[in-house]
Amino acid sequence: MFPIFLAMVFSCDEAAPETPGTDVPEIPGEELPEINGEWMLVSFGESEPGDINVYVSFDNGTFELYQNLGSGKYYLYTGNYTLDNTVLRGQYRDGTSWGSDYDVDVESDSLVLTARNGSGEVSVYTRKDIPEEVTGSATMKSSMKEAPTPFL
């Protein structure tokens, strides 16, 4: 099951059709979750990340995603995101959309992203500064075709 999950998580649809019933409801007066900051993946699905290391930084509409999928090498992906009520959507710098939109829940130092692509997969992040050895060693990718498929 774990390899199947990884294949689902790491797949990127250019423009995945919306799943019926996933329209973002308007919630007047509801405060947006505070996702700005740096986060480290601590679990996805029912698994711990093992030798997969993922860090993400959200900063007022832009993001940086650092990932090492067991290769010993970090890749950096950048782009933009929007947070509509509690739904997070993003697009990489080359225009490719994330593999899914996500329902967002933030409590204290925990960020929970639940995929809206029908898989229902849950990724849990903890608030943590991205280590300098990660940011200093990451290889930036300008195209999704040049590196492993990004985690988001």
C-alpha cells in the first residue's frame, strides 16, 4: 500500500478536474488559518516519512518546498499559493498546479493538510525552522520535468 500511496502523493496533474462537491464554501467572518512560516513533514497517510524529508515555507502567497525523497539530495521548488477560507491551492513557478488542493487545519505548531483530490490523504507538518544545511544545499528546479515530482 505504501508504494501506491507514494505514487498518488507524488503525481502532479496539470489541471485536475474538481471533484464534485469540493467547491469552497464562503464562510463570512471566519478567520483564515495562519500558515505563514516554516514547516517540516512529520507524517503522511498512516506512515512516518522515513527517509523522505520535506520542508515547506509559506510567506504571504509564495512558497518554497524543499524535498529529499531518499536520494540524499534536496530539491527546491517555488511558486505561489492561495488560501481561500480553509482551502489551500498552489502552483509551481513553471505554472504546474499542485497534485491536489488541500483542506487546512492549524492548531498551535501543527499544520494538517488533507488532500481534496479524492484520496483523502493527510499530511501533518510541525512548525520548524528549515535547517541551513537544507536551504544551502538544495538544487532549484525551474521545471517539473527536471527533477523528482514535488511532494505537494
